[in-house]
Amino acid sequence: MDELVIRLIIMVVFGAITAAIADSKGRSAVGWFFVGFLFPCIGLIIAIAMSNLKEQEAQRQQMMDEQRRLREQLRQERIKSGAIHTGMDKRIDLHDEALGMNTRQIGPTETELAQLGSSDVAESISPDLASFKECKWLVKLGRHSGGHLSFDRLNQVYRMGDVDENTFVRWTGMQEWFRIIEIPGLLEQLRSDDEV
């Protein structure tokens, strides 16, 4: 009889310890009490080895909070980026209006520009200095090209610093874009007109 009481006390103790461990890990204390009570050693080992649901829930909540924060940050960045983009568009439009240009027309792609080599330029351009002033010029600003400019207007925007020797240009009838410095005589002509 005493042996049965001792065995029952041991089972209750194991059940209580198993239930306490399970409860600390977010599991059902009552269910795990019976597991520890009926299978003392095995139940205790399983309770110790099983994952902690409270930690997993805390990590999941932390991840959700972080995702929510990042979504809000992304939304704010999109709003800010949109405002900056709108402001830049307005500034470019005002600049275009002041210069009498339209830079919203798409110019050559970056790939096309990268394919331009100085040796190709020298072979493909046959300069006619007298005709520089008679040509209509297209100017590439960023990804866009401006409308057709007279040489005098090109000279004006050069003197104002809106274009420089590395600005890509072409004249009516030309298929390729070249930097001003790559067109023989053009930079000198702009500089000489600048000095006059």
C-alpha cells in the first residue's frame, strides 16, 4: 500500500512539473499534467524538448510589427519620392519654357550612347563649319532631347552653362548623337562666338 502511495505521489509530482514546463511554453497545463502523470519520465522529456509557443508568438508579433513599420516607411518614401518627382518635373518644365525647349521627347537610349566611340565619331562626321549656323540642333539633356534649336540659340544655352562640351547634340539629318567636343570645329565655333 505504501508503495502505491509513493508511486502516486511521484506521478503527481512528475505531472505537476510537466504541466508547469508546458504552461511556461504556452501549452495546455491540464493536458500536459495528465501526460506527465501517466508517462512520468517520457512526458517530462517531451515537455522539456518541445518548442516554446510563447517565444514563437513573440517572434511572429515582432516580425509583423517590423513588416508594418517597413510598409509604413515604404509608403512614406513613395509619397516623398512622388513629391520630389513632381517638383523636378515642374522645375524641368519651367526650365524648358525659359529655354524654349521640350526635353520630354525621348532621345537615344543609354545603350545607343554607350556604343558611340571616338573613332566612330571621327569617321562619321564630315564637318562643314559654314553650315553650323544654318543647321537646326537637337540637344540631349539627361534622357530627353530638346526641340530644334538654331545655332544662335545653341550658343546662348552654351554661354548660360546649360550645355557644355560633353553634352550630346545632333543636327537635322544626323542619325547619331555626339558630344559637342567630338564634332570637329563645333566647340571652337561656340567658344569664338562666346568671345565676340
